[in-house]
Amino acid sequence: MTQTVTLQYLFDPLCGWCYGASASLKALAKHPEIDLQPMATGLFSGSGAKPMKSFAAQAWAMDQRIGALSGQPFSEDYRTKVLAAEDALLDSTVATRAVATVAASAADRVIDALTAIQSARYKDGKDVTSAVVVAGILTDLGLTDASARLLAADDALLHFVNARTAAARDLMNAYGLQGVPSLIATVNGAPTILDASALYAGPDNILAALKLA
């Protein structure tokens, strides 16, 4: 009998390295023997947000490295409209709420929502710190309930988001993980930390590590 692998994926929606891993994550999410569980850590949300201006040049240089490793595009629109925008923040609060609302209403669409938000930022140069912008992205995906709830930002949603990010951070602490993206695979109750850097070369190395290749 085939054993389903639980794969917990720890990320932040505005993490460039996580965007670099997005194509591999989409492939892993479709694998019939993998139960992929995306978990946003809130790394750049709330108190973790910071002004872009202070490190925009450094971020662009790192993005070029990520693009070279992963093949993911970082556009000129992203450089000029996001990194160079006056008073821009690296703030994943809205995007983190968005993926949580999707997890609550359409759990199998979380990776779709995440990759659409990432693409809007890094390819289209859109401001995904805006709830209106991100709600529009969800609507375009047909996730209208999640879109409406994101805009409402009611207390129940905020509590749900806080609980999910706290659980993700607890996992990071429990396994001594230092950053995102991170992967924890569990087979037959036994957890294993996978080398997330393998994601930048495609899903095959991860599948091989899980003995699913």
C-alpha cells in the first residue's frame, strides 16, 4: 500500500527565496502521494515588517542570485514599482492573511493563491501589501469567499491567522530551523528535515529524498 508523505512547507509570501521555490512547490502540491501543508511563519508580517528603502539594492542583488538559481523572473516593474517605491514596506501581513483565508475555505488552493501573489509582486510589480490588490488576485482565481473575508479582516480571521503563524513558528523552534523556505517531511510518524535549497533545481531531488522519484 502506498504511504502518503506529509510535507510541511514553512514560508513567507514576500520571501524572495520562497518565490524561487514556487515552481517546485506547485509540482509537489500536485503529487498524488504528497500531502503538502503550506504554513506561513509571519516572518515579514506585523513587527517583522521593515522599510524597503533601507535594503532595496541588497534585495535586488539577492533576487538576481535567486533568479539565476531557480529560473524565476524578477522583473523591471518589480524593481522600479516595488523595491524603489517611496515609503514601500516589506510587509507580508496582508499576503499572510490571504493564504490563511484560502486555507480556511479552499485548502487545496493555497499554493495557487500563494504563487499568484508572488507572481503579482515579482513579475507584475504590484503592491501586494494592499488588501484591495490581494483581494483582487483572489477574486481572479475564483476565491471570492476568501477575497471578501480578507477585506473584512474580522476578529475571527485575525485570530485564525495568529494561531497558524504561531504553529509555524513553534515548528521552526522545535526543529531548530533558522529561516524560510523550510521543509519537514513525515513518513510513518517519523519527521525528517529536507534540504529546501534543492527546490531551486526543480522537484526531482525532493522526490528522490522522499523515495517518490
